[in-house]
Amino acid sequence: MVDYHAANNQASSGGVQTYMEQENDWDRDLLLDPAWEKQQRKTFTAWCNSHLRKAGTQIENIEEDFRDGLKLMLLLEVISGERLPKPERGKMRVHKINNVNKALDFIASKGVKLVSIGAEEIVDGNAKMTLGMIWTIILRFAIQDISVEETSAKEGLLLWCQRKTAPYKNVNVQNFHISWKDGLAFNALIHRHRPDLIDYDSLRKDDPVTNLNNAFEVAEKHLDIPKMLDAEDIVNTARPDEKAIMTYVSSFYHAFSGAQKAETAANRICKVLAVNQENEQMMEDYEKLASDLLEWIRRTIPWLENRTQEKTVNDMQAKQEDFRDYRCVHKPPKVQEKCQLEISFNTLQTKLRLSNRPAFMPSEGRMVSDINGAWHTLEGAEKGYEEWILSEIRRLERLEHLAEKFHQKAAIHESWTDGKEAMLTQKDYETSTLSEVKALLRKHEAFESDLAAHQDRVEQIAAIAQELNELDYYDSASVNARCQKICDQWDVLGALTQSRKESLERTEKQLESIDELYLEYAKRAAPFNNWMEGAMEDLQDMFIVHNIEEIQGLITAHEQFKSTLSEANKEREAIQSIQAEVQKIAQSNGIKLSGANPYTTITPESIDNKWEKAMAMVPLRDNALQDELNKQNSNDTLRATFATQANTVGAYIQAKMEEIGRISIEMNGTLEDQLTSLKDYQTNIMSYMPEINKLEGCHQLIQEALIFDNQYTSYTMEHLRVGWEQLLTTIARTINEVENQILTRDAKGISQEQLYEYRASFNHFDKDHSGALMAEEFKACLISLGYDVENDKQGDSEFNRIMGIVDPNGSGAVTFQAFIDFMSRETTDTDTADQVIASFKILAADKNYITADELRRELPPDQAEYCIARMAPYSGPDAVPGALDYMSFSTALYGESDL
């Protein structure tokens, strides 16, 4: 008898030795139980035949058919896949012993201890030893390699059974004997993997024979598992043989091991497809948000570029109110959308990098840079539109002032010219006496003097009309018509004046009586009267000023005018004294005056009346100027108030912009702490919003007061709005960068210490605190982290490779996010296209294609349909109808080709 115990002490491993010792330490007395021995004979025989039939043979009697060692050696070759030494073909006992020893030597070489089992017992047909040897072979080649959740062999097989049958009612697998008597456990194993073969709900726990026969017959017919036991053998035994049950169950394990691999492969594919579906949804959301924002910009810009002029200041101020409503109501939500668009784009790109997917390239015209370009154009249009509105308001104010001034001067002139043509065309001198003619001639001279005095007013009217035309006044046609009528009438008056003068001079030689006093009165009264009319016109003149200096200039001019009133009053008294002298002479000489002064129509009463009117206008002019001075003082207060608030807000925004720049570089603590700190900081910044709104209110008062300049501050509301928007956007971008770092850390398994090390290295070489490393700075950073990128041929090549990864656009700068992505890619592993292809190959049963039915069977419904919709038909030589190409689909997921 050969004892293999000592011969294999050194060859066998510790783990295998322990479990084999436990399984070989069977109770020899138990083998005497006829029921157990019968179960073992039947089970072991069926198990051996399931392998021997692959070699075209089988056994009938387990202790007899292995006696010559030939089928034993053949069995070992089939189950191990290895060649044993050539057997001896002799019929003698020694030949049989040698063959059996070769088989036992091979078993021992696999780390198995055969205690008290020798070749002689096998050759002699010892049933107990033969069954023990076959059980040892089953343990080594069918059960030993079973591994489930770090347990192996018997424990692993038991755990596998428990996990697979856990969901089924009336099944509680605790061992390999009693737990299997009712047959439900066998049926549950089959139904778990092939529900189409078993109607589990129709089985009854009180009918074990039917249950067992159903399971054994289905396994033999559909799963290629030979029937190793009879249902009656199990049911009629108080405790079925554990080894027989283990052998039978191990056949189920190996039959379903391929399904386990398929389940793992399906899980991997589901994970990859879920990531891809989420990314595609984010891409669709980005495209829609970008399209909506660009469409809003496209609709808004033409409105801002519309330069349709209005006729009145009120109409332009209505446009200004519409623009203010656009800036305060319609635009702010779009600013938030633009910021959210950039954040979504950055988050999507980070997720794509983390899942080893190609970067997202938005459709043409929807890049972030395109959005920023369109936004810049929008802001340029806003600035131009606001400047145009203010310019138009100034222009219309000027036009309204000029138009009112034109009509006022025209009315005064037309009032003066009324009746002048009739006066110049009358023939009164033909029947007049000499004195009357002389009087008419002097009167005519006085009229010429008055006519010359009105020449300036006519020129002013024409100049105002010309300016209204140049400023594109909406009612220029009526202004031009009235001006042309005045000019034509003026020409007619000039011609008539010259004609009447010539007629009077022809008769002057016969009529030589002139009243010198009347003549002097007329000559002095006419210019004084014209001066009073001019003064009254100036006192009623409208004025528009925009600052204190302009109104003070008008007040100074008015004071200068008032200083001349005393001299004007002396002239009035002198003129009135001439008329008094006329009365005195007439009374002294008994002369009967014929009536009014023949040389002028200006009477002393009219002079006094105009003088009184002019004097009454002076205090009114004083009040108007003082009211305007008060208004300008109020406007100046508004300027100062706005300047105080604007200087405070401007300094606050500048300080916070510098502060957020330092915070993004000097942040400490965990990324979650940094994120919480940044969001608290953002909340603190947003609490300053009431100050911005307060400033907007002050700015609205400034615009309503038509104040266009402010010498107290260099800030404009537009500058402060842009600065505030930039501050909010910078904070949001910094928060998004930390969120992406958290996403990178969690997805790649990077520790907090590694992130600190990367941040410290990055900040150390970021000398200018710009948030990006130039090429030389980045090279120094890599060297400090142990990368071999020194200035030689090999080092330069490696550095260029790395720069191609972190700076694909060739900008020459490396951001911290790109640096983190590179370091995480260097230190972690991700799914690859090859891994996905291998998973699909398992689902396709090693075929180069897969069918829609296979996808629907192995994958969840939504992801199966996702694959079917996107997979191209397979066109290989082994293609069948409905075959799908999973290889090109897998490669497309990782950007290596177009789907």
C-alpha cells in the first residue's frame, strides 16, 4: 500500500492542505450506511460519466471500471486538461498498480494529500477507498476553485447557494443535506438563472419527489447536467449524503458560472451607458440654454440699434424709461442664465474628463466664447443706445427752445410789420401841404431808422430757422414757410420804403415847413422804443442751463442789464421832455396842434406803458433766475449724493475683487470647508445688493433731473453695474472650480492630502497669482513632483506630451483644474473602450456581434433600447440578420470614432 501522506507534505500549500484534511477526515463507519453509499455510488458515477463522455467512454461500476487505472487516468486528463504519463497496456496486476500510481501521483502533484489510499486498494476494487479517491478528485477539480466574497470551496459554494435562493419562499439553505430534501432549493437555483425553464410558483413544499424530479429532469434536458441521484433516494433518507449533494450542486454552479460573468459584464455596460446618458442630457440642456440666450440677444440687439428719432422730449423720455426697465427687469435674469451656462459647461467638461470621454464640443455658434462675443456686442449696443437717447434728449430740448424762440421773435416781427405795406403804399403826400410833406418825409426817415433797427431781428429769425433745419427739427417745413414769408415781406418793405422816400424827396422842394421838435422826438423815441422792445423780449426769453456756472452767468448778465436802467430812465424822461416842450411852444404861440406827431407813431403814453411793462418784468425775471439757481443747487446736491454712494460702492467692488483673488489662492481646509466658506462669502456679497439698488435709485433721480455730468466722481452707473456683475461671476466661477475639484477627488479616489500637495505645488510656482502656470513654471512644477522633463531630447518629448494633455488648445498656460485632471489621470484607472468591448463580447457569447434580443435579455429596458438605437448593423463575414456592431459603438463612446 502506498502512503501519500508523507510524500506530499512539502508539495501541498497551507490552505489547500487544511481544507483537504477536513474533507478527507470522513467517518468510515458512516460509509457503511447503505443509503449513503448508494447515493455516493450513483452521484460519483454520474459525475465521472459527465466528464468521460467527452472522451467517448463511460463507466458502469465505479469500483470495477477504475481497477486497471486506464479510465482513471483518462478522467484526470479530461477534467485537468493536462496530459498524464503514457499508461501501461498490460493485463498483469503490476501494470494496473503502476497505472493507478500514475493517477495518484498526478493528484498528489496538485497539492492533494491522499491519506491511506493506495494503488493496491483501487486495483483490488475496494469500494470505500475508490469512493474516497473520487470524492478527493471532485473536491480538487470541481469545488476547490469556487470562490464567493473571499470564501472558497465548501463555504463558498454554500454562500453562493444562499445568495441565489434568498428571494425564494420556503427555501433556507443552511447545509448540503437536509436543506435540499424538498427539492425547492434545486428548482430555485434553476429558476434564478433560467426562469423560462421552471414555473416555481406551481411547486409545493409537501411534494418533494415531484420537485426533485422536475429539477433533475430540467437540468439534464436543458443544462447538460446528468441525473446524479434519484428523488426517492433523497426523500427516503433521513439525512441525504452531503458529498453527493455537494457534487450535484457544484455541477449547477459550473453550469451557471457563465451567467455570473454575463451579469458582471451587464453591470459594467449599464454603468457606462448611464454615464453616457447623463452627459448627453447635460449636452442637450446646454445647447437649449445657449440657443435661447443667443436668440434673446439676437432679438434685443436690433431694438438697441434702432435710431428712430422722436419729435418731442417726452417721447424720448418714454424710450429712456423703456430702456431703464430693460436694464433693471429684463436683463438681470439673462445675466444669471449666462453665468449658469458657463458653470454647466465647466461641470460637463469635468464629468467627461472623469469618465474618460472626449470633451464636449457645442454645435457651431454655441461655444462659451460665442456667447461671450454676442454678450459683448449686446453691451456695446446698450452703451450706444443709452448715449443716443441722452444725445437725442439734448437735441430735442435745444430744438424746442429754438422753435419757441423762433415763433416768439417771428410773432413780434409780424406784429411790427402789420400795416407797414399799406402805410408805405399810400399817396397822402399828393394832397398835403409843404409842412405836411416835410412831416411825412421826416416820418419816413424815422421809419427807415426803425426798419434798420429791425434788420437784426430778421437776421436772427433767419439764423434760428437755419439752425432748426441743421438740427433736423420735425416741423421744419412750417418754420421755413414762415421764415420765407418774413424774408419776402422784408424785401417788399425795403423796396416800398425806397420808393416812398423817392416820392417824398421829389415834393420836398415845394414843402419846407418842418417841426424840428417833432422830428427830434421821433428820432429819439424810435431807438428808445426799439430798445424797450428788445429789453422786454430779453426779459421774456426762455433759457436752459445744465449747471450752476451757466445760471450764474445769466444772473450776472441780468444784473448788468438792471444797472443800465437808470440811464435808460433818464433817456425816457428826456424824450418825454421834448413832447412837453412842443406843448409849451404851442401854448406860448397859440399854435393849434393838428394831433399826433407827424413823424412817428410812438406816443409818450406808449413809451410809458412799455416802460412800466418792462419794469414789471424785471422782478419776474429775478424770480425765474433764482428758481433756476435753486434747481441747479438741488441738482448739484444730487450729484454729490450719487458721487458719495458711487465712490463707496466702487471701492467696495474693487476691494472684493482683490479679496476673492487672494481667497482662491490662499484657501485652506478640506474642499467641503472651502466650498462652504466660499458660499458664505457669496451670501455676504449678496447682502450688499441693497446698496446697489439704493445707488440705482439715486441714479434714476439723476436721470429724471436731466443731469448729464458729475464732476464729483469718476464712476458711472454703467461702470459699477459691470463691476458688480464681474464680482458675482468671479465668485460663482471660484465655487464651481472647488465643486469640480470635489467631483475629481471623489471620482478618482484622490485623497485630501494629495489635493493639498497639488495645490501647494501649483501655488508655489504661480508667482504672479494669476491662477495659471506658464510653460516654464509648469515644467518646474513637474520636476518638483518627480517627473523627468529635464532639458534633453527625451525630457522635452515627455514635456511636450504632457503639455498636449493639459493645454490642448496651445494657449501656453495651464489652469489648476487641468493640472488636477492630469495628476488624477496619472494616478487612477478608468473604464476604457477595450473593457466595454470585452463586456459586450461576454454578453454575445464570444461572437463578434450581438443581437437585439441578447441586449434586451441582459440589460435594463431603457439602456438596451439606447444601445439598439445607436448600434450600426454588423457587416462582418459571420454576420446574421439583425446582427449589431458593438465594437464600433464601444469605441464611439470614448471618442475614437463617430457613432
